[in-house]
Amino acid sequence: MLYKRFNDTYMLRIDKGEEVMRFLQAFCEQENITLAQVSAIGAADSAAIGVYDLETGKYHREDLPFFMEIASLSGSVTEMNGKPYIHLHTVLADQQNRTHAGHLIEMAVGATCEMFVRVLPGEVSRKKDEAVGLNLWTF
Amino acid sequence: MLYKRFNDTYMLRIDKGEEVMRFLQAFCEQENITLAQVSAIGAADSAAIGVYDLETGKYHREDLPFFMEIASLSGSVTEMNGKPYIHLHTVLADQQNRTHAGHLIEMAVGATCEMFVRVLPGEVSRKKDEAVGLNLWTF
Amino acid sequence: MLYKRFNDTYMLRIDKGEEVMRFLQAFCEQENITLAQVSAIGAADSAAIGVYDLETGKYHREDLPFFMEIASLSGSVTEMNGKPYIHLHTVLADQQNRTHAGHLIEMAVGATCEMFVRVLPGEVSRKKDEAVGLNLWTF
């Protein structure tokens, strides 16, 4: 892993071929990060994103099996069941000038992904909320 | 309100049904926040966004009365006329895989909204600029 | 230049007519900023964005010669060849409710651009990677 810490902030370079969700999960476990704010840009070889459906409690999944710019990638690291819990949303742009956005399910890095992980001192865990069907922040 | 402060940063969970602009305004008044950087993701039940028109000095308003992912929501809290002034832009994704973006006029939270409010020590106020018709940062 | 520093963070107001990439480059040189995280919103009179093509090593350029909201603008300041190196991605929205996103090549500010530049203590340089054809972070 290629990264460096500056005060409260890690800068991570995620290379072509890595899967972002798995990579960040492993990174947080290795560095014992339990709480952080995440922001990144880069490029993807492919991604799967989703838009939630409150009625079914599932995501409308959209598979995007082509090269895209990661125009925005942001979210958080919190904690659930004793493990880092990654939650990111993204905006992507493909080579036909179309934009795609939503909840990040998975993404393979296409050229590089330049990520800031700003660590916060503490812990926020998540708990399944039955009304909305999602794991919400608990304080 | 569900939130917790970690050093300079508040993490806020805004629940289904809350209107984001009003909620954040009330939160900043309650916590005496005069200056902050804001970033969030989440889901919306509906939103109204706009794109400014320099000629008319008004926003082209787009009403989006359906469920969407909040792929990006960012901006600032500054101060005007002695009150917190919220300015946010957003990128949204609906269940037909369309993206919508612009200046946030209003937004009802759809499932949850996970927001970081990083407080800065000081004050920046706004003043109406007659040339562009908007309230600009003054230092 | 209109800006003010609060601890590690500069708030910059970039006015109508300024070109964002050149402006931020000059600002970083003037303030001796070698490493920073950047986030902004605002409006643009025009912009050129791109989506990279790994096969040709070039960007598919899209010229957008009209007024747009800057819904998201984020990235970093690092260093290359002894100079600040600006890398930003953006999401834009035009007055026909279309969204545009990608790597920022250039952008003229349309009404105002409100930017946060959070300085990190240290240096990260870039080096051309022959496999992907881009200047990647080196640690």
C-alpha cells in the first residue's frame, strides 16, 4: 500500500486493478482507523453503483463496465460489529460524456485513485434501522 | 438532533423527513457555529435545485419530487445579518439512473443524511454584490 | 486575491472571469503551499473537462462554453518539478438541467467560486508512470 500520514490525514494512492471498497476496508483494519471522513478523485476501470428503494429495501444496481473518471467520491468510515464500515457515494463520467452517480457498491481503479482519509478521534457505530432498512449512525 | 462533536468536526445524522437547509440552519444557531465547511452523502425523498442565470439574477429551478441518492453535498456555513448562512451544492441520482446537480434550494431527507460539519475559528460574512446579484464572501 | 486563513484552512473567493487552475496555481506559489486538499462550489462561465483514455494516453476533451453551476470541485495540491501541481475533478450543471463531470482542464469563474484549501504539513511529489501515462503521487 502506498500512503503517508500528515497529522490527522492519510493520503492514499490506490493503483489500477485494486477494488476500492476492499482496499479501504483493509487499510482501515491495518491502521486501526475507526472513524474518518473520506474524499477522493481518480479513474475507474469499472464500477457498480446503486440507488436505494425504500419499498423493497434494496438498491437498484447499475453496472458500469467501462473506463470512467471518478469526479467525486466521498463518505465515511465508521464501525459496525467491531469492524470498519465503509460508506461512499460517487459521481462518475464516461468517455461518451455521460455522468453516473449513486451509492458505491464496488469499483476497480482504472489509472489511479487519490484519496484523503481524515481520521477523527472517537467511534461512531451503526445499527440497522428497521423503518428504512439501512445501517444508521448511532451516537 | 443526533450528532456528536470530534475536535473541530461535528457528525450529524439527519433523519427521514427533515429538510436539510432548515435543519442545518437550526443546528448552527443552536451550536453557535459561524464558520464551517460542510460535506455529506445520503438519500432524499425530494429536492429542489437551481442553476443561476446572471441575466435575470434568478435561479432556473428544477423540482425533483422523487427518491434519490445524495451522491455529493458540499459547501459552507458563513454569516449574514448576524445569522448562519448555509450555501450548499449537490449531485443527486434517481432510480432511473439519471443525475441532477446544482445549487441546493431545499431537500427532504429520504432515508438518512450523513453530514460532516468542520468548524473553522473565525467569521466570514456575506455581502450582496450588485454586479452578479449574489451574496459573496467578504473578508 | 480575496482570501483568509483559519488555522490549516484557507477560504478563497475566486471572482468572475478568473481561470481556476491558473488562479489556484498562483495562489499556492504566493503562499508557499506544497500540499493541500481542495474543495469548492460556485458557478462557471465556461469550462473544459476531460475523461482519460488509457489506450491513447490522452483526455477526451469536452468544451462547455456556457454558464454552469459548479456542483462539486475537489482534489489536491501536490508538487512536481519544484512547483505546485493542481489536480481537480468537477461536476457541473447547465441551465438545461444537464450534468457534466470529469477531470478539470480549465474553467472560467461565472459568478463566484468558494474554495477551501486545507494545507497539510509536508510534501508529496508526482512522477510520470509509464504504464498509465499519468503523473502519480509518490511517497
